[in-house]
Amino acid sequence: MAVNTPTKPADPDFVRIRSTATFDSGKNLLDVKALKMHFPLTQGIIFQRQVGAVRAVDGIDFFVEKSETLGLVGESGCGKSTTGRAILQLYKPTAGEVKFDGVELTKLGGEQMRKMRRRMQMIFQDPYASLNPRMTVGNIIGEPLEVHNLASGKEKTERVQELLRVVGLNPYFTNRYPHEFSGGQRQRIGIARALAVEPEFIVCDEPISALDVSIQAQVINLLEELQDRFKLTYLFIAHDLSVVRHISDRVAVMYLGKIVELADRVDLYERPLHPYSQALLSAVPIPDPAIESKRKRIILTGDVPSPVNPPSGCRFHTRCWKAQQICSEVDPEFIEHETRHWAACHFPGA
Amino acid sequence: MAQQLLEVTNLYTQFFTRDGVVRAVDGVTFEVAAGETLGIVGESGCGKSVTALSLMRLIPQPPGKIVKGSIMFDGADVLKMDDDEVRSIRGNNIAMIFQDPMTSLNPVLTISRQISEALELHLKMDKSEARKRTIELLDLVNIPSAKKRVDDYPHQFSGGMRQRVMIAMALSCNPKLILADEPTTALDVTIQAQILDLLKNLAREFRTAFILITHDLGVVAGMTQRIHVMYGGKIVEKADTAELFANPKMPYTWGLLRSIPRLDERRKAKLVPIEGLPPDLIAPPPGCRFEPRCQYRRDICKEKEPELEHIPNSKPDHEARCWGTQQGGWLVDTDWHKEVGDTRVIEEIKQEIAQLPPEPKPGDIPPPPVAM
């Protein structure tokens, strides 16, 4: 079995029958439409005038089916974390709709939203910053249980121990503090906290980026096990394309506040339609010198433009090798070019 | 053996902390030839950055100290030099590119000040000469309109551009050796591709020797001639790049290669992680440092520490620090390809280990739960 030969990945394990879900199919757990999240830029000391806006997320559409994993990839500053937070209403979106299980979240009041949050949780990137250093592990994991009146007293303690066991930690760690744990263990605590309220949907915001290579696989496997066990739905935000391919059923690629491509994992990795997705895939180094020496890289010139003042037309046209006149004038629509394969480009394909 | 540019022998760097002595670099020996690119791979805390800092004598002292060893650079021992001599080598003959371009440039000085400082000091250029050379260097690392940007401050540059400035600075005095410590870790993939491309061209053009330190096996695969894998302050496997990827021998290297998903392979149902945690360098395991996490361990691994030795049936310069790969060892003929991602084989090995006489597990981490 020569696994390391550079063959085209055929992905024979892909046995999942491709679902026919699409926007508003009724089967989706989450439907996001024309979501915008702008952060105002102000000037002045006493009277602050708004002089512009950081268009972190600028009109995106996507959906997440029940118990699937949608990967959201893009470079830093493209708005992927903001998207995750805007969905959970941690930021108040500027415009657009976020429908969770048929309920429009942007219109909910504080108390109603708080109840909804029990069903949607988040795992954060930095396990060093997202756990309160002055709280014991037991209190960190138990807090959501108390907030939502799910358990208290002895029942709470038991539940916390059960959660620690679920994420692969010793149940008797409840009285320890976060600094006594390594990065990977802390990330497990963060996962246990998210699981405490038995959510249906978890936004994983770069959950493994801060971890060591040998620990990353442990956490990925844990997330997958938990998904199978509790029928969780993930929005998995990451910049590492190989990890996203491993964990996701479908993948959305973001660039400068827009989703440029959305497709099934196999379709996206084998036939990326958008030039940006193609460039991203070709930039990933492969740990095999034989392949590396033969590979042709698409090297993009320049940097990501500022989201305060994004380029006219297609936002990628300043770095795109296929760009023509029309690209700088007309913003391409996000359309279904192939079955369940959306892209926003005037010249999609190879 | 060809004339070596750098020869590090038995280097020990330790940090004396309140909790005890951290043996960050624990007997490291390697050499770099002129014009060669060497990759040092390992996880955080394995001692790879401390090795690089030791070469430049940049270890903060106290608490750190280079306890013993020798670093022969171009025929002179860096460790025996006085401060002035070291200063004349730093930046001049050995330069360094740091991981984080956001923090390694001085925010209150213009780019031209920062680059020409080295030129004026080491190459005794006057101001206008140094400025001219600075612009040339910025051109060389592909910074657009270098002439205009030379008087900008670091905050006016993006992350990728700052890393280019760092590279220009490292190149400024035509050093013989450049230490690149995770040069692309803080950057996005598309920018990483740009920077790696640039480094590769520069290495070819100037025949500068590079030591590329990283945790990303993908980065070293395309860049280096030889690779050393470090774990727990020691080099555990050394080989040339093609050999290391085609025929890795040390179980830790296997673990590294296995635990990352790869774009060019078929998707695995499950990743094979390295269980457990990296060793505590204050009280490292008495035997092989990787023994507590190794699936292939035997009794001897726990008792005695293996030496870095040549592996039978492999290229002459392929060495590993592992009892299993030494003459007559139980891993010499193991074909690791068979096991990549093959959970069935891993299960067999697990059963094999289970049948071995029981041994107390270190730490209090229970195995991950079995799905109910």
C-alpha cells in the first residue's frame, strides 16, 4: 500500500450520500442571508463622527445542515471569526438574516436570545486566554449549568465530572486551576464548557491553531468523536486547509468579507472554481520533497487589501491573474455554477 | 568530510529556574556546510529555538547558560570569544530571522535606520552609501517602490512585508549563515508561499547557508537538503531530506508525519495522534525521552538512554536515537508506510503492548473515553 505516492486524492471513504439541502431547504439548522457586520471608524474626541467602516463581513450567504461540519477558511482578517461571532449574536449584525432552526436570531430580545444560546456554543482559539485563571475547572465548566438553571449542587458536580470524562480528562481535576494544564488539556476544558449545556450547534473558532502539532490530532479526533456521539453540528473556522479538509463535510472559502466559494469538500478540493481557492490550495506546503520539487505554485502578488476600503467590483481582482476589465467594475454574483457548488467569480473554473 | 562552516559539538544549554534546571538543549551535535540548508524540526519546547539563540550567544543570562560544548564557526569557537568578538560576528557573519515580524522590528525607528545601522557598524559604510545599499536590499526582497518606502516605520508595513524587511536586514552584511526561526509561522498561507519562494531564491543566488527552524514538516520538505528532528532537547533523527520523508525510522518522526492531515493523500477516517504530552525538561524521563508516548516501546527504552546511531539498511548519514532502530533492533525493518493512517495495525500494536507486562502509567491522564 503506497499511500505516499502522489496520486490524485480519490477520497474513497466518501460514502456519505450527498444531501440535496440548499438555501432554505427546511432541513438546515442555520441559514445565513446577506449578513453584514460593519465596525464604525470614528474621529473626534468629544463629538465622534463616523468617518468610515471596517467591512469585516460584507453580505454573505450560506447554510449549515443538521449534524454536518461546515469548514470556513480564509486568511487572517478575512472576517471568518467575525462571521462566527455575528451568528451567535455576540456582535449585533449590521444587516442581514441569521435563521437558527427557523428562528430569526437578529430580532430576538435579550432574554429570548439567552435561551437560544443554550443551543449554540463556541470553542475559542486561544486556550490560554479563554479560561478565567482565577476560576477552578469545576467552576468554569459548571457556570453555564447554573446560568441556564440546568443543574446545581451535587448534581452539578456530578455533571462536571461526567463532562471531564467525556473530553478525556481526569474527573478529579475539578478543583484545579487552568494554569496547571497544558494547552491541549485546556482546549479540552474549553470543549467541556461548550458541551455543558448540551448544545446542538458549536462554532469552533480555530480550536487547534494554538496547539502543538502532536496535540492537534488529539483534539481533532475528540471533536469528531463528540460530533458522532452527541449529533453536533459544527461551524469549523480555520486557516489550515488540510485540517479543514479532514474535518468538514462542506467548505466555504472567505476573502475580504465575502464568501467566494461554497461546495462539498470533495468538489472544493478537487475542482476549486474560484481562483482564490485555487491559489490557497496550491500554497499549502506538502510534507514530501518529491512532490514539493515538482509542484507548480500559484504565487499571489501583494497583500490582502484593507476591508475599510475594499477594491471595486470583485474584491480579489487586485491579486487575480485572470482579472479582466469586468472584474474591476462588476461585483460577481454568488451563483450555483455546478450542483451545490457556489462561487462568486466572472471566470470560474480552471 | 567537506569543510564545514559550522560545527556544533555536544551543546548543553540550561535555564536555572526556581523550579529546577531546565535542560533545554541537552547534548546537541550537528554541522552545516557552506551554502547548505539544514532544517531543524520539532514541537514547541523541544529546544530548537534555544539551539539557534545559543549559536548567536543570545541566551539571556541569567537564568540561561551554555553549560558545555563548542560552537566552531568558520574555524573559531564562538563560546570562547569575548563580547566584542561575538558582536562582530552577529549580524555580520551569522544573521537571524525571527518568528514574529511584528515584535522583532523597533517600532520607533524607520526601516532605513534599522537596516543601515548594521551596514554602518559592520561594513563601515557612510550614511549615503548605507542608504543606497538599503534601497538595493529592499528591492532584492521584492518590496514595491523601495525608494519611497525606505523611510516608513514598521507599522506602515503588512506582516508579509515586515518579514521581507527582516530578511533584507539579515542579508545586509552578506552573512555566511542565516538562522531562520519559524520565519513563516505568523504569516498566512499565501504570504508564506511568497516568503518561502523568496528564501529559496536567495539561498540559491547568494550561496548562503540556512538553518531553517520550524514545526511544519511541509515547509522543510521543499526547502532543505538535510533535516534534524528534535525532541526533548535532543536530536532524535537526522537524515537528508529525501531519505527522511521516504524512510523515516524514529517512531516520533512517524508520529509527526501521521498526525497531520495532508492535502495530497486520501482523507483518513481518523488521525493517529501522538498520545500524551511532551516531556518536562526539568525532570526528563530517565531512558529514551519519547518512551512514555511511544507505541513501540520495550523495557530497555525506559532504563537506558539510546545514543544517536546509524540505522542498518539505510543511507550512511541516516541516524536515529532509538533502541528499536539499532543493529538487531525491533524497528529496523518496520515499514512505516503500512501503518500510516491504518488504524487496524495500530490496534494490533496496542494489543501487543497490552499483552506486555503492565507498567505504571506516568501522569494522571486516563485514556480518552470510548464512544458509548
